[in-house]
Amino acid sequence: MIPISRSLQSYELGNQVMIAIESSLEKGMPHIKFQGKIGVVMEKRGRSYVVKIQDGSKTKTVTARPEHLRPA
């Protein structure tokens, strides 16, 4: 069980976040290969956040709910 504060956490545009997948909640979970990556919040989409991540030489966007994100 995760603390309620993680699901109520809000992020501003431009904040750096780390993807920390909470395996007990499957909804809004990003792919496991993004576990531990640090990115920048680009936009809010419903309850989820769009995070821009550098994956090698490519820039990728990941959509994840706040339960799977932590401030970096």
C-alpha cells in the first residue's frame, strides 16, 4: 500500500521527476525500461503527467500517473 500523499502529489511544468514504478498499482504505469530514469514534466494530461526522458540519443515521452513519479 502506498501513502496517500504520493497519489495526491502535484508537479509543476519543468520540474524534474524520477520514474519509480509502484507495482501494486497497474493503472498509469509506464514501461519497466523507464524505471529509475529522470525526466522533465512537460504537461499534465488528465490525472497523469507527460515526462520527457533522454533514452540514449533519443528523446522520448512517457505518460505516468503521480503514484509512479517522485521528485528528483
